[in-house]
Amino acid sequence: MEPEIWGKFPEDLFEFVLARLPIAIIFRFRIVCRQWNNLLTTQRFYQHFDQVSQENPWFCTTFGNNNYGAIYDPFMKRWHCSTVTEEVPVLPVSSAGGLVCFCDKSYQDLYVCNPLNQSFKKLPTGSIKICFHLGMSTNGSAGYKVLRLGCNRDYEIYDSIIKFWGHLGQIPASIELLGFSNFNPIAIGNTLYFMNTVHEGIVSCDTSTGVWAHHLIPAPLLSSDLKLVQCDAWIMLVGMVKENDVAYVCIWELEKMTFLFKEVDRMPCLEFHRGSVYLTCLGDKGLIMLYLKSCYNDMHLMFTYNIATREWLKVPVPYGIKLHKKKLCRTAFQPSLTAMP
């Protein structure tokens, strides 16, 4: 394009178009020159950006006791080194609204951070000293809430707007906690959902009211290692199924009419010559990251699954990391340039 024509292009239209690019591309444009950096850091550009929903989540992880942090961008298919865990040794456990909730190794101190703009905040001390489960949800159109569940059925909820821990109480006796398979539940709006594998079904907590409920939903036959993920504000299930000595990774969706899990896809784990495979996964907005490890040897794999396209893609391991020797802590989050803790 000729300079005289390009120079007449309205600046606000520039911002409108650029705000629709993937975040990784926006960061690249920022380093082109000072003018581009100034353009992409204005309040008006951020307003355009906040109106656009990013297509894919990013995945925040830490590996092992050395707190090596890495963030995976599925658009660029690239790992980025995370500096969040360099100052404070923390583990990512949950996310909401572009923010990630971290806890220390003792599960006592909690932090909320935006990994992209490096904003970082330690939450005030609450009544519960040691967490049994943690979850994070949005708080309406602004702010967030953090659920902390203790070992004695007690729980409390932090509200970022009033900056206070509230809803201190006990989970109803009718809800069994033994079968909670997710340390970090999934969040849809104000509600957190836990998978209960012993007492079949899903346990939910409305963080705006503190109301708990147990939804009796049978688990799929022959399934194990079940984990909940969310896709476009709906509940999906990921787990293992073993048939004829072959292990499969299966994906189910919760049908809205029958309220039963229906299988939508599966992948045989042919790389694992024996049947028992350990599965952990995380997902948001239709993209799931999975980590498979053999229970018999050092074989391990990481890959993503796109629910819309039903595409399985292997994910490269971060440089210098041997996954079979590391504990993997992780959460998916929606990348945001503007979210603040």
C-alpha cells in the first residue's frame, strides 16, 4: 500500500482491527516500533480489545518442586517462560476472567495474577488455614470470587469487589466430599462444579449465594480418571476407558435434555503398550490440554483436543523438562491484557 494512502487510514479503525488479532501477534506488533507500541497500549485500544473474545485459552503450568513455570499458547503452538513463580513459589490452581489463582506449596497463602500484564496480588488471610479444594469464578460483570474449602467441611468465599472473605459456613451433610476428583473445579458464570466419582454425579456451589447442590449423574461405563472441563458455558467430561486391553481417552458431553453424559470422541493410546494410564487435563472454551503418563514406565504424552473440530494435536514438552519426573500443576485461562487482580 502506498504511504500517502496508508497515512490516511483512520487510527481508531487501526485499533478496531488490531484488537481482533491473537494476543501473541499483538505482542509482536508492539516491538515493531515506538509508534506501534503506543498505539497498542492506549485506553481506546484496550476498550476495543475487551469487546473481543479470544478464540483459545492459554494454559498455565508449573513443573515439579523447582517451580519451573511455563505458559502454552495453542495459536502459536509455543511455550513461554512464566516469571510469576520466580518471585514467589506458587502453583496455578484455578482461573476466571483472565486471572489465575495461585497457592503456595502449603495451600495456605493465595495469590491472584494476570500472567500477561504481570499484575500480582496476595489475598488477605481468611479463616481457613489449609485448603482441601480451591476454585475461582467470575463475579458478575466485574471482579472475581475465590472458594476455599477446608478439611472439616468448612468453606469461605473471597469477593474481590469488597475485598473480604465471606460466606463462612459448612457444606450440607447430604453432600459427600470423599469422591471429589478435581482439586480445582470448573467455573461457569458464578457457579463452580466438582466431579464426585464415589457418590456419582456433580457437586456445585453458587459463589454468589453460597448454595451447594448434588446433581446425581451416573458416570460412563468402564470409565476412570474422570475430569470435568467446560466448553462454551457447558459441561464436558474427559476420562479413560479400557476395552480389550487397549486404553482410550474419551470425551463426553452432558446432554441438556437427558442430563446424561454422551460420548462424542475417543482416541486409542497405542503408544502405551499396557493398559493403565494416568490422565490429567485442563480445558476452557472448547480446547482441552491432556497429559498422559504410563503407570508402568516413563512413557508420557501431552496433546490438545479441539472440541469443535475434533482434532488431536501433540504438544511439545517445554525445553529441558522431563515430565515423568515432575509434578504437573496447571490451569487454563482466557488471555487478557487488561484484567487486574
